[in-house]
Amino acid sequence: MRHSSVRGEGAAAQAAGDTSGGGADAPGSVPAPRAGSRAARRAAAAGGGGRNRRGRRRVLRWVASVLSLLILGTGAAGYLYYRHLNGSIKTDALNLGETKLGGSKPNAFGQTPLNILLIGSDARDDEANQALGGGRDTFDGEPLADVQMLLHLSADRSNMSVVSMPRDTILMMPKCTEPGGKVHPASKGLVQTNESLQRGGPGCTVAAWTELTKIPIDHFMMIDFKGVVAMADAIGGVPVCVQENVESRTRDGKGSGLKLPKGDNVIQGEQALQWLRTRYGFEDGTDIGRTHAQHQYMTSMAREFRKNAKLTNPGKLNSLAQAAIKAMVVDNGLNKIDKLYDLSMELKKVPPGRITMTTMPWFYSTRPGMDGRVEPLPGEAEDLFRMVREDIALDGKGSGAPADGAAPSPGASASPAAPSAPAQPSLAPAAPPAKIAVSVRNATGGKAGAEARVKNRANDVAALLAGKGFTKAVAETQTGAEDTTVVRFATDAQAADAAAVATALGLPAGAVQKTDEVSGIVLFVGKDWRTGAAPAAPPPAPTVAPTSAHALNGDNDKACMAIQPGFTW
């Protein structure tokens, strides 16, 4: 997997203490000595003066702000920068799949949510990762995305939701195309989700999430073993709890090696990595227990950092920062230090009490050869995804958006400096309806095939489209199987026309999808539109996360991991 490398350029200098408000000096001011010059060194030796003291204070405030992202990213993704850091930021493509949702959309008040996929890689591609990760038979092999968490920051910045997908989840992999042109075809069967990283990099993990959840993902951050250790050292210790003495080690030598006494413990460094990787020893010994332990660690870290920021040693900060950068990959929308800083400032607005950690509702698969694997739980997994798509707080407390249609208060909208998804190419205007060719397929039986398709449904909907001016709408004999009605198209040139079809039928923007499985614009009439002139309205969205999501609130300091029988001492 190849990554491009982007310099921090002037952003590092700005973050390091430029108090003039820009690259130029304020009117009437005396230019500050250039960093590293003799004048600068003399000023530092003489005490630095007011400007330098202000610069140092600004640097420390900046570091504290940046750590707000680290708080939720350790174990999956995270970062730390300091003013002396002018290293490289490794980047990769955001989405290698065919479905591009175009990034999060503003709400009625002009506020835009942010969705960030946090990925933990098990890469054992250098001595440090090999020493920490073990598994000699996997050295230099293809990495797996063993931790996947979607972080959703609400549009009004009042709350944050995190949804973990168990590593053992099986799903259909989308087609992924690397920037160099290499194509990884869509899977013909169910594949374990952590294999997505081997299909071109983190951009394929993003594509798999997009296909499954229909949530627009704005950014990703990926980190490996040595990065987790560096981040845990930076915090200086995180309190965790186990209900009994625990040692994660099986008779045949498997396990993370974690060994802790019963009750409260403070962990850091390699021990923190062991906690985040422990499977054998927590709950029932599956990946689900590991996910719950990761949630406990991350919420505890958030509380700990709020209580006491311990990072005061510039030398340690600099070395940790360099280690973190080497261990991390981000998308191109986060390729500058100032962009990462802006993102951290947005995340910093949410108090721990409005952070909700959840696990995708799941069930054990009964498919042949899939023992121990899990699948998204029908209904409840989609409820959780829908809450994220519709920016509904998972804790049931609602948001801080203006009520009763009032105009938002000044400053209520998201900061314009906050990073967003890379700009999508502008679409050509749609053609007049009479010139848009649309094929209509009967997919009313649904994906499960539990119901028979409604006879002549494609003909009925084609006639309905013709009545709306789409006189080239034609019913096909080829059928499909969809739970919800969708419009699919093949090329970028067809995107605006496909969107016009969806708009005419009152379908949401997410119902318009690009794919190479069709050659033109195809309307799949789903199970939600078996009768009538429009698809059935969806049921009301849930107002709190389903109990099967195992929600953990960021203020809950009483969480304590249950221990698997046979792993005590």
C-alpha cells in the first residue's frame, strides 16, 4: 500500500505561535526574528519577551486542543503535533468505491455534521510493530483493519456518537479501484470486514462502510501498534477496571499478554495496547468483548484528560509526535497540520457526558463455514445507522439546535474552518425529463426474497414516470431485489439525470447510487413501493440507541470488564 507524503508547510509555524493573525506582521509591529536565526536564539536566551511567552502558551493550548481528537482515537486512530514537528503526514485516498455520497450535508441552520472513520491496522511491517504485534507468521503480510469505529460529531457540536463494527462482521465488499488503476472486484460472497484494508488501503474500508450504512464519511484516520503505544504514553496513564484478576494467555500461547489484578488499574504504553487488543479473557472471549473494552478505555481517557492534562515536557512531546506521525495515515482532506488543528477544535467542544460509545447490533451467522462470525442485526443495526445519518443523538438527549424554527444564534453553525470532505466535481445540469432514458426494474420482493414480486409493477411505475414527463421510461423484464427503492447510474455524466429522476419521485439523495452493474439509469422499485404512486414513508426515526448497541456514556466511570472463565489467576 502506497501513501503520498505532504509537508506541513507554513501551518506548523502558524500553530507554533504566530500571534499576528496571519503570515504577515501586524501593521506597525516589528517583525519577529525568524525561527532558528541568531536573533531568535538571542531572544530565547534573554528570556524570550512577551511575544515568545505568548507563543509558548499558544503552543501548549494548541497541543491540548489537538489531544481532544487523540482522546477518541487511541486504539483506532489519533495524532499529536508540536511546533518543532515539520515531518511528513502520510495520506491515502478517502474512498476507493463506486458509491460517493459527497460528504455530510448542512442542516436547516447551516450546521454540518462530521463523520470520521477511525481505523486500527494490525500491520507488522517494521521491527517496532513486529515486536508489539507478535504473530511471526504474519510479518510483512497484508494488514487487516482490526479496529473500525465511526465517529459522528453532531452538526451543532453538542454531542458525539461512536459506532464500532466488530472485526468478525461479514459483509459484501464493494468494488475498489486504487488511484493507480488497480481494480479489486466486488466480492461474490460475504467477506470479513477487516479484509477491506487489503483491497487498496483505508479507502476501501471507507467504501465498505459507505455501502453498508449509507452514511457519508468525510475523513478517515488510521494508526498502527506503535502509534497506539506512543499515544498511550502521551496521556500518562488511563484508569480501567476488571471484575477479577485477568491474564490474557491461552494454553497454546495466544492472547495479548495483558495481566491485571482485580479492580481499578492505571495502564499506559505497551500495557494499554494489550488492553485494546485483548480478546481472550474479556467477557465471552470474542471480538465483541474486545470492542467493549476499547469503549471503556476511550471514555476513561476522555475523562482523565479533562481532569489533568499532563503533557508539559516539550522534548517528550516532540519525540512522541514524530512517532505518532510515522504510525498514522489520514485522507487528503486532513493533509495539513492546520486542518488537523481545526478538526481537534471542533471535537473539543463536546463534553464527555455527551459522548456515546456503541457497537453495531449484530447476531451470530448461521451460514456454512461462518462459525463465530457476525452479521448486522436486521432492523436494529439500520436504526443505529439511520440515527447517525439523520444526526440524532444516541443518548436520547437531543441536540442544542435552535427550536421552533428560530434562526440560529450567532456562532451556532459549525466553524467554517472545520475540515470537510474534499470538494466533489460539479455536475452538469440535468437534461429535460423527456430526454432522460430510464429503465425500470421490479425489485419489490426485497433482498430476503420473503415476498413475491408484485406483478406488472415495473410497467405501472414506468407509466407513472411518463406522466411526470419522463417519456423514455421503459419497463424491463430483468428484475432485482431491493428493500428500498433506488436509482442507479453508470457514469458521472448520468449523475444529474439520475438525481432528477429521484427528485421527481420524492426519493432521498442517498437513493441515487453510482455502480458499474448497470449501463444507464435504472430505477429499482423496492419492497417499500409495492403499491401506490410513491414509496411508503419510512417509520419515525428512533430517538435513542437500541439496547443491543450496548451504549456506554462518556461520564460512566463505573464500567468494569467481566472476565472470561479460565483466564483468572
